[in-house]
Amino acid sequence: MSRLDSFIRRLEAQRACLGFAAGQIRAVAGPVLELGLGNGRTYDHLRELLPEREIFVFERAVNAHPDCIPDAAHLILGDVRATLPQARRRLPGPAALAHLDVGTGDAAQNAALAAWLSGALPPLLAHGAWVVSDQALAAPTLIAHPPPAGVAPERYFLYHHRAK
Ligand code: SAM
């Protein structure tokens, strides 16, 4: 598969998983967490899917389209390893949805960050929350869910949070 095809499939998988998860959280109160603003594409898509939800964005260095930069109250700047453990005080309550898109081209770094996020993210989630992730996560309260039809397994990851 060409890199162009692979990129297109990744974006299609992202869109399908975000759409699926947005539809699942109707009965779950709480804000949305977006980890990795990047260009702002998925942040913009989440705003469109969930216009009534507050979206808190975590990013170490903003480099997004000017129309896709959250206001200061919803932008949590810095490395997630420093900001996420403190985030509880910035959030109005446990999150209903988290989208993790902080992967880079470095597989070892991605695996290390995903392992760290597997422990750090669940305490910020509501019971019944959904997680959409570019990397596989492993936590006792995150139940893996198959991707929507048309998305190849392991291209993007979905989890349902079941707090113990
Ligand atoms: N979701 C974005 C979009 O649709 O445009 C793309 C996100 S891009 C693939 C990954 C982003 O995660 C980059 O902007 C990078 O700066 C950010 N990032 C990576 N590691 C991070 C970390 N440890 N803490 C905070 N941000 C990080």
C-alpha cells in the first residue's frame, strides 16, 4: 500500500471511530479531551460532531490552523506527561470522550507514551466514557471495542471505560 493510501485510510479510520464514539456518549455527561492538536483537523471535527460539549485540548506546541485553536481556557499547553496528571483541576468533571493522537514517526517513543497514557488517562474518565486512540492502550478499566465496519483492526483503537 502506498503511503498516500495508508494516510487516507488512517484519516478515514479516525473519522469513523470519532463518529462512532460521539454517538455512544449521548448518555454520558462530561467534557471531551483531545490529546494532540496538531493541525487542528480532529479538534475541528469533534467541535462539529459535539457542538454542545466543552473540548479541552492538550498540546506541547501549537502549530494549528488559526481557525482551529481553542481559547486559552480550553488549551492545556505542555507535555502531556506534565499536564495530564494536573488536569483534574482544569476540567469541569470526568470526561465522556478522549481522543489520543499524540503519535509521531518513532515507534518506540509511541509505545512508551501509550504505556504511560494507559495509566494516566483512566482517572480522568467518567464511567461509560469512550477512548479513541492512534495507539493501543492497556488498562484494566479500558475495554477494547472493535472498530466500526470498514476500519481495519489495529489501524485505530476504540475503548469503553468501565470504572471499577
Ligand atoms: N489530531 C491532530 C489533527 O487532526 O490535526 C494531529 C495530531 S499530530 C499527529 C500529534 C500532535 O501531538 C503534535 O502536534 C505534537 O506536538 C503533539 N504531541 C506529541 N507528543 C506530545 C506530548 N508528549 N505532549 C503534548 N503534545 C504532544
